[in-house]
Amino acid sequence: MKQKEKLWNSNYCKVMAGNFMLFFAFYILTPLLPLYLSEHFGATKDMIGLVLSGYTVTALIFRPLSGFMVDSFPRKTVLMICYGVFAVFFAGYLAAGTLLLFTILRTLHGGPFGALTVANSTVAIDVLPSSRRTEGIGFYGLSNNLSMAIAPSIGIWLYHATHSFELLFWVALFTATLGWFIDSRIKIIKKPDPEKAASSRQLTLSWDRFFLLRGWLIGLNMVAFGFCFGVLSNYLAIYGKESLGITGGTGTYFMLCAIGLMLSRIQGRKALGRGLLTHNAGSGMLISLVGYTLFISLPTAASMITDTLTSEIITLIGYYGSAILIGLGNGHMWPAFQNMTICVAPNNQRGTANSTILVSWDVGMGLGVLLGGVIAEHLGYDTVFWTVAVVNALGVALFFIRTRSFFLTRNLNNTVK
């Protein structure tokens, strides 16, 4: 019996640690930036949405280019440059004294973030043994999930303890710098790849070098789910405070969501190892749909109950229960969709495949942040989250009606289905 190749090699662990630091720096600020813009600059709801969406839009613009770069140039070099620039921008937040300057910095910061996430995840694929790649990609997301569990809680605790956003910016800067140092220790063993060598010599520019046309419908489907999480992650704190009367629950919510994400990654690794991608994606989407529906429907139902204690209990069940369900669902869905995109791509377009799924997520996130702020300004946060439930349901319907068969007919990996 052939012995399995080692999954947890030192380079893979370093990539995981670097990814954790990257997303820790990101998530420690994410739930608090709306409050920062509101309290520090007096920004309105729609202005908050506009400012925050700029980050995602810039990430969206840079990701297709970064996919081409990591497929065409030394990936370690691309990774280190992107990580260094990403870290430096946190220092800029400390100097931003006006809303306009902060908006410019936040918008530009999305560029290195978008490129960095593509470069880091592509390097992760490079350092994984080929026989454990599908499983390894699933575990790779645990570093994101762990940072989501820890960073928002630490950020909110630090804010309540010190009321200093400046301290939060310093912590983000330090964490990103540490991540850069960890990634600098990665050693990529070069393997001969005729396809990549040919593409490197020609450096042919075409749409398919920036966006994986073979996976366009998979990407479109991911837009719907990115929209939902974009609204949730950016407007959760304000919605909880203004609509539900929950002032200190954001950190706990993200922690429960991340616990669900981690449990699903561990639970779903065997299915991923057997190549059951569409099974994992489908079950994850259905679980998330239940979570998003409970998030808005139970508090709405609770508001109609006259008994205060019963109303509060139902609201809390819907609020915190949805966190676990959304985490479980996204934890099954994300690695399945990422693997599906990689499986429809030739080997010399791994970076493009990674950028495609991340671009799709960014488009959804950006639309969620932007439209969420506009809808909240005119119709309120309840309408925003009912919209999220509807969009999520449409995404689930699209997958079962069309995306699943689209993937199966284009799949280049006969070990998955």
C-alpha cells in the first residue's frame, strides 16, 4: 500500500501562518470601521457604504492582474512585494486626518490585499503534495477562519477597553509585518512544468490570462454568496446595536461563525479527500441559507411578541444560532467552490483560477457593502437583511439548476465530481 505524502510540511505551515496574520490584520478592523467612520468623521450610512466598498472594488480590479502575475513571474517575489505594500498601508491609516484622505487610503489598500490573497493561496497550492492538494486547500481556509474567530473579538475588546482606534491600527500594522516575515521564510521547490514554461516564454495577453473563462458560471454563482457575507460582515455591528439592541455581541457572533467554519472544514475534509466537491458545495449552501433566513426572520417574529423576555430569547437564538449555521455552510461551500474552479483550469492557470473565485467573491462583497448602505439609508437594516436572504436563495437555486452540471462537463480532474 502506497504511503500518503506528508500534508503538513514546514512550507505549508508557514503559508498558513502568513495567511492567518493577513486576515487577522483585516478582521481586527472590519467590524469596527463603520463605527470609526460614524464616530470619528460623522459619516452617514450611505457614505459609510461608499467608503468601505472602495476597498473591495480595488481588490477586484487588482486580482485578475495578480492572477496573471503569479502565473507568469516568480511567485515568491510577487508574494513578498504584495505583502510588504499591504502592511505599509496600515501606517497610512494612522496619518489620515480627514474622511477624504481615509477614503483614498482605504480604497487603494484593496489593491495589495487583492493581489496578496491570490499570491498566498497560489503558493499554498505549490507547496502542497499533489496527492493531498484537494484536502490541503480545504484545510488552508482554517487559517482564515481562525483569524475570523479571534481578531474581531480582540478588536472589539481593545476598543471597549481603550476607545482608541489608533491602537487597533498599530496592532494591524504589527500583525501584517509579522506575516510578511513568516512568508519570507517559505522555500518553494521549483518543479518542471512545460505548460508554465511555455506561458512564461510567450507571456501572451488574453482575457483568459486574467479571468478563467472556463469557470465563469462558478464565479457568477459565488457573487451571490459574496454579496450576503459582505452585508453581514460590514453591517452586523450597527444592525445589532440599532435594530436589535445588542451592543456587545459582534465579537461573539464572529467567534461562533468561525467555530462553525472550522468544524465544517474538519468535518468536510473526508468528503473533499474523496473528491465530492458538488456534494460539499450543495450541502454548505443549504445550511447557509437556513442561517441567513433565521438571522432576519426570528428577530422579525420576536418583534411581534408582547412578552419582552420571550422576544429577547427568540432574537438571541436567531442572532447567535445563525452565526454557527452560516459558518458551517460557508466552511463546506468555500473550499468546494475553490477546488471546482481549480479543477476546470489547466495547471498553468492556477493563479488565474484562484483570482477568478476571489474576484467573484469581491464583486459580491463590494455590491453587498455598497447596496447595503444605500438600502439601509432609505429602507432600514431589516430590509437589507431580508434582501440578503433572497439573494442567497437565488444563489442556491442557480447552483442546483445550472452550475453543478456546468462544472461536471468542464472538469479536468477525473478524481473529483
